Amino acid sequence: MTASEETEQKLPEGYTIASLTFVLAALSWIGPFSIDTYLPSLPSISRSLGVSAAQVQQTMTAFLAFFAFMSLWHGAISDAYGRRRLTLICLSIFAAASLGCATSMNVHVLMFFRALQGATAGAGMVVGRAVVRDLFAGAPAQRLMSHVATIFTVAPVVAPVAGGYLQSWFGWRSIFILLILLSTFLLTASWRWLPETLPVDQRRRLEAKYLARSYWSVMTSPPFLLACASMGFTSAGFFIYIMGAPQFLMKHLHLHETQFLWLFGPMAVAMVVGAWISGYCAGRISGNKTIMFGYLVMAIAAVGNMTLNLLVPPMVPWTIVPLVFYVVGMSIAMPSLTLFTLDLFPRQKGLAASCQGAISLGANSAVSAFVPLIWGTTRSMAMTEIGMLIIGSIALLFYFPAMRRHQSANPIVED
């Protein structure tokens, strides 16, 4: 019997792999829609609320900081009370927070509700990873992660385009009306298509001693920390362009608020291509080789990006091309690296997914805070991308021997 057939038998009647794949991918839309639809409106929010661009940028930092912090706990809570319950509760709170954002009259209230959005937005992403690992192992898990990543790319394409047009037609508050509608849709989809994949007899109580011991075990694991650091820094190398999109596109490339598709459209295509390559590699070459291939593509793209910015002035479409290849490489490597970190802790998959997400999001939150310092030129952005990739690659080089030592000491990693 294949792994897919075994998984079908685990799903309750009325649930299918196709519906599960869709809902897991859709849950990951919350992050891109909360960030990408918001970016074209940053200058307008600054004018509307009478504050500086840097202050408005901090509302994004607040979102990302709480996204990262609460992602540290979502997995442990889902390990104790189930994947489905946590997802439904967090989506409900997110919808209420979006309403608060839409009615905010000053930047401080907006920052509070953005932080509340961030505190609940990460649940779907963390739970999704744990659900995949609840049901799959090995190559089937990598393929499902790749399929989820492919559907996920709808969000990076639609979100900035929708945000640009909503800002142009109705103003920045309409962005949060869209988030209310999206979270309501996801709540309905999760109620219908997200099964509970963690049986009651496998749940872990939220006891202080157990949690302290578990978090200590995960957060002091050298291969886990090195893998998360590698993922965090390499993804941050691209995230600087996401957070700096208004300056990068509108100032340096002279595009309008309705033309963000110039960046996000090719990035979505790159994610699809990278995810397809990752899925194709599953079962054909080892996960380690898949990761190394992805990093090689990223390195070539980052060097090409720096070279291009040294030789020619910023222009469409050539300034975008190296970023496309960087995202292809990133999408090739991340599914395997993500699964490897969860495999280190087979009995604490939710908690491990939380720690993994918190570290990556913490890196992105830090990037968000200092992006205004580097968005002055495309050269400084390209140089920062190379720096992030170098640090991530160094962490990866230390990860492989640390992972081998862990496997020698713990030869059985499955439940």
C-alpha cells in the first residue's frame, strides 16, 4: 500500500487529500495577504494618519514580531488541544482584529490591531506543517509540501495586485475589509475540510515542566538551530525586497501602486517552478542533494543580482530577473529542510514547527525593522541579499555534520 493510500485511510469520511492540500495551502495565504496587500497603502496611511513613513513601517514590524512570538506557541497548543480547534479560534480572532484595523483612527490603535493580527496569523502555517507530518513521511511528505507551496503562490500574485487596486479605488481601509472576507472564507473552508489529525491519546498536556523541557530540547538542538538559521537568513535575503517593495518598485523602478505585479507575479511563478522541481526530486535524489542544488541556484542568482546592479541602472524587467532565480532556488531547498527539522522531534512535531516558524519569522521581523536603512539604492539591497545568503550558507555547512551526529545518536526518528 502506498503512503498516499495509507493517508487516505487515516482521513475521516468526507475528507480527501485534494481538499486537505487546498485548505493547508489556503491557510498559508493569511501571511502574504496581511503583508502584500498592505504595502501599496503605506504612503497613503502615512498621509491619512498624519505620521511619518517610518512610524507606519513599525505597524508592519509589530505584526511580524507578534507573528513570530506567537508562532512559538501555536504548535505546543495544537499538540495539547488539537490542530483543528486552534486553527478555527485563531481565524476568528484574526477576523475581529482586521475589523479593528479597518476602523483605526490613529497609528497606535492600528499598531495594536496589527499586532493582534500577527498573534493569530501564524497558526495556520504552523498547524499546516504539523498536519503534513502527522500524515506523511519521507518523499510523500515532500511532495505534499510541494503541492501546498504551488497552491500557496496564488496569494503572492493576487495580494499586491488586489492591494494596489483597492488602495487606488477605495483607500487603505478597504485592505482590511478584504482581510475580513479572506479570514471568513478560510474559517468556513477549515470548518469543512480540515480534519483533526492528532488523536486525543497522542496529545501532550500543557504542563510547565513538560513544556520547559520540550522547548529546551528543541531550542538547544544544534542541527535544528542551524537549519532554522539557514532558512531564516536565506529567506530574509528575498524578504528585504518584499518589505521594501514600495521604495524598490515606486522609487527605483518608477512604477505605480497598481503595478506591484511586476515584482510579485514573477516571484509567484518562481515559487511554482521551484516547488515543482522539489517535488520532482522527491524520491529521485536525496533531500541533502536537493537542498544543496537549491542553494547553488540562490548563490548564482545573488551574485548575478549584485553584478547587474553594479553595471546598469535599475530598470524593468532586468532588475527583477535575478530575484526570480533566487526564489526558484529557495523554493527548491525549503521543503526538504523544513521536513528535516520536524523529523528531529517526531513526538513533538507541532512544538518543533512552532519553534521553526518563530525563528524564521523573527528573522523577517528584524529585516522589517532595518529595511529603511538599506532601501536607498538597489545596490545596497543586493549587497544585503548576498550577506544574508552567505550567513545562511555558513549555517547550512555546519548543519550537515550536526545532522549526521544527531542521526548516529538517535537512529530511530519515526514514532
